[in-house]
Amino acid sequence: MQRGLTGSFTPSIAGGVPCQAFVPTPLPPVPPLEFGDKLQARINDALLALGRLDAISTLLPDAKLFLYSYVRKEAVMSSQIEGTQSSLSDLMLYEMEGLPGVPMDDVQEVSCYVKALDLGMQRIREGQPISYRLLCELHAALMTSGRGIQRGPGEFRRTQVWIGGHRADEATFVPPPPTHIADCFAALERFINDADTTTAPVIKAALAHVQFETIHPYLDGNGRLGRLLIPLILVEAGVLQEPLLYLSVFFKRHRQTYYERLQQVRTVGDWEAWLLFFVDAIAATASQAVSAAQQLSALHAADKARLPALGRLAGSATQVLDALVARPIANVNAITQATGLTPATVGKALDALEHTLGIVRELTGNRRNRVFAYSAYIALLNQETD
């Protein structure tokens, strides 16, 4: 449905140039959303896929091991949308205090995304609502190292910004002036927490994401935090037990359509077209996550079945392989700490896993301070990001 402009324009100045900033109307949409047969069928598909994804939390032998790597993959993809060059391997090397193959600022930004998500989950499980206070705390965590530290961590922006174009009066979009942010955000907070009317969680996540991106409350990091908001809403609502739904791969693959749908909401009020795109993103991403979890679990089981061929080393190699599932890139010290085995035993097991079975690969070529990767596991994690 084309409702017309979903907000109003107000005069502002950005970069010394007069412009018209857009102030969105509070949610929910008016007139209300139209759930025709087509949209309802696609919503049902998304809900079915979410149910299967949530079941992964209980069906996997250890969902936490999968979650560790999957969260980091999302952090990489969400940050790549903003222009970083960090890969999953770069992030894992950095976390192990190794040297990534990209600028340190890039990988620090990705690491901060992981910390922000972990903090968000902690706060929600403590019973905190999704609020101004929580999102500012997450923004501070997101921006506390790398380039973000100079971009107002945890604070609403105090200047007018614009998106697209080299001048504000030729921009693709000009978000609200700083003086309007607090009121816009307060209305969004009421909507997220069902203060005035109850909204189904998937619909709420879809609408709140657009509204957050439209308000653009921070100087930097809005895209990453807006994408982070989606799994947090679904976990808080009990749709998911773990934050396993990440749409960054889908949004990156369909980037032009994503931006067009956001702008269509603002200019003509077509929330339904956005919802069709959003629930398709959920269905595709949730299905891919289920498939990835199943493939990773099958790979681990198949590789463990090969370990008896190592004879006396089989028991130690099993512990080492389990440690590499938890942390697919690791050095001898990290695996020693994880398993309780001696460094000598870990080294022998790794050599056997590399040279006898070809399950792991040494990355540095050094004789000391060697770093090993569970290569096939990482390849499966990366398969849909290419």
C-alpha cells in the first residue's frame, strides 16, 4: 500500500548547506498494515524457518560451539557492509592475539560488534527492556576501539548528517535534525516495548529496523546497531532462544533492493513491500543457518570417526579436534588451556591431524608459535558469504 510520505520535512543545515531533513511519523503505520494472502503466506514461511532455527539450539550436541563461530561470521559480514576488509579468519586470529592480514582498525571494529551483541544478550537475560539506555550502552561497546572511538560512542549525534551525495541538498536521504532525535527515539522505544499497542515480534523487528535506520541517531555505527536490533527483538520476545538469525549476508547480497525498500517506506509509505523483502530475508537466512549447523555437526562427526586410525593419539586428537570446533583457529597454547593436555601432547596430536589425516592446516609456516585452522569447518561457515 502506498500511504504517501511517512513523515515530514523540516529545514536544517548540514555541512553549511541548507537542506530538508526527514522526521518520521511514529509507528505503527497509518493506515494499518494490509496482510494480503501473498504477504501472509511469506510471513508464515518465515515463521516456519524461524521455528526450525530455534530448534537447532536444542538439537545440536553443543549449540554454544556453533553460536561462537556463527556470531563472528555475522560480525564480519555486518562490518563489511560498512567497508571493513576483515575476514572471519582475521577476527579469530585477532582474538587469539595473532596478527590479522588486514588493518588493525578493521578487525577491532568487528571484534567490538561481537562484544556489543554479547552485552545485548546479557542485558536482555537480566530483564532489561530494549530502550534508549540499552542501545546507547551497546553503541558505546560497538564504538570503543578502532575508528569508532572518535565518533561519539554511546551518544546521540549533535550534528546534522546526510546519506548519499557529496552535499546535503543533493543527498539520497537526510535524517532528522539532532533536536528531533530524542522525541523520535522515545516513540520508537514505546513501539518496541508495546506501550500503546501490541505488535507481533517479526513485524515489530521489521518496522523497528526501518525506523531506527531512518532516525539515524548516532554519528556512526547506525547500520550495525540497526541490524543487531533484529535478533535482540526476537530473543526478547522468545521467538529465538539464542541470537542465531543474522540478515547481513542477505542484505549485502541484495544491497540495492534493501536501500530501495527503506526509501520507499519513507517516500510513499509502502511498508508491505519492505515486509515482503524482510520476511524473505528471514526465511532464506534461517534456512541457511539450519543447513550450516547441520553440515558443521556432520563434518565434526565424520572427522571424529577418522581419529581411531591414529592409534594411541586418538584420545588426545579427539580433545584437540573438539577444541578446534570451539575455536576453529588456535595455537598450541590456546588448545592446551582448553583441553588440559600438555603442550607436547597437543603438538603431536596437531601434527597427526595435519599430516596423517589432513583435517587441520598450519597457517604460519613457523617452527614455533604455530597457528592451526580447522579449514573445512571455516570453509563451511564462509560458504554463503562468497
